[in-house]
Amino acid sequence: MKNRDKTAVGDISPWPYFWGPFDEFQAISQKGFSSDAWMVHCERYHLSIMGASPLDVFIKNLKKIVKIMIGRGFRTVVPSLIERKISAGARVLDIGGGWGDNFYQLKLDKVNVHAGTYTVLDNERQAAFGKTIFSENEISFLSEIPQTHFDIVLLISTLQYIEDWKSLFATFDKLDIQYVYISRTPFLYGAPSFCAVQSLTPPTLAYKIGEENLHVIAFAEFEEVCAAHDWRVKKVSRRQNYSKQFRRMPKNKRNVYYQCIILEKIAD
Ligand SMILES: C[S@@+](CC[C@H](N)C(=O)[O-])C[C@H]1O[C@@H](n2cnc3c(N)ncnc32)[C@H](O)[C@@H]1O
């Protein structure tokens, strides 16, 4: 089939790892984010940040400072508004927060995350790994949407994998969320939303571990849905061109950017 990745799991898939568009085909589910291979990636990634040498840390911090200076980054994994809210004790639901890697970054960056305020919603395998790293007092793990109140939702490199992304807005209202922070999600400009297939290739493994459907949301449609649910959309930091990842797509589907966004609930 045209534009379908025929690489077998375990082999090296040709870059870029995004295939489609796929009115013609769907990803073959390999349960990528709960597979053995993904868990190996999680362990390696954890080790790499835990065992980073002083030189690695210095270089990382230097890059961060340069990014902040040119207006393309934040002091930590979240923008300063969200960081301030977290430091003040806001309750955080990190959807797709894996084994707690964003939480780990917040701790590395010395953000004052109050005990009992941080919850990750992701699959059980990653939760089990996270529980070997963090104590119960520091962070909670859930694999179903909770019923309790949260102040902030984080969606970091996750929104694109959620099948029915529009239904999230009803969930935000049910949980009485005030802020949503979205990053590392590809948004499309000048054309309708579409779906592609991604050959999942974690950076620590460099081979294909499975496939996932990847929703590339038209920014205009996203803004409409936000407005309909009373969310103010604030673009934060400069957007990053991501079109090279989509060069297998027809021209009108390549105008894709990463855009960090804060959604703020408009008061009644
Ligand atoms: C690319 S990983 C992001 C991992 C990590 N948090 C990061 O920032 O690199 C996407 C994550 O989204 C999770 N995910 C996908 N669909 C989800 C859903 N419907 N609900 C919650 N998490 C989901 C996956 O299990 C995976 O951990």
C-alpha cells in the first residue's frame, strides 16, 4: 500500500517515522506504550537522566538558557505561569505522564511540588515502573480518569495519541480544571485535521517497536473547540517547525508545527 511502512517490529524504520495520510490504513496496534520494548526505553531514559555527568548537565542548562534568551524555552518543563501555580500547591493531573518523567524533570529543576498534589494518568506498566522510583507520598498513578478535582492538566507529547481528543474537554469540566498545558503535539495550519501512522522508534532504542495512530489536529479546529468549551487559548514560546516529519504527506498536510499552549478556563 502506498506510503505504508512495511518495516517489521525490531527492524530499523526509515526516517521520518510518520506515514500516511491514512484514510487508507490504520496503525497495526502493537500496544507500543506498554510493550516490553517501551519499558526498556523507559528504564534507559530514566538511567540517562539519573546518571547524567556534570558536563551533560552543564550543556543541557546552557542550551536551556539560550532557548529562554531567544524566547523559545522555559526554566523547567512547564512555562513559568504553570510552574508558579504548581509551586503554590495546585493539584496536577499529568495525562500521558508515563512513569513520571515530567515529574522527575520538575524535581530536577527544583520546582516545589507539594506532597500529594501530583497524579499521573497512564498505563499500568509505566505506573508499576514509576512506583519503583518514587514514593507514594510524592506522586500517585492512575490508569482511569479520576472523579476528584484537579487544577491543572499537563498533556506533554500525548494529545496526538488520544483517539477522541474532543471528549477531553468534558473531562476537564468534570474535574473543574483551571489550566491545561499542551506541548510537543503537532498542530496543522491551513488544512483540516488528519490522521497519520507513526512508526514508534524510541530514541534510546533506535528501532521500530510498534505503530500508533497519530492525530494531527488543525489549529483552527482546536481553537473552535476550545472557544465552544469556554477556554482561552494562549500560545507560549515560539512554535517549532515540524514539517520535515510529515514529508511523506501530500503538500497541504505538511504545514505542521509544535506549539506550546496554555488553556485558561474563562470564568462564568
Ligand atoms: C510519547 S509518550 C510521552 C511520554 C513522556 N511523558 C514524554 O513526555 O516523553 C505518550 C504517552 O501518552 C500515553 N497515552 C497515550 N494515549 C493515552 C490515553 N488515552 N490516556 C492516557 N495516556 C495516554 C502513552 O502511554 C505514553 O506514555
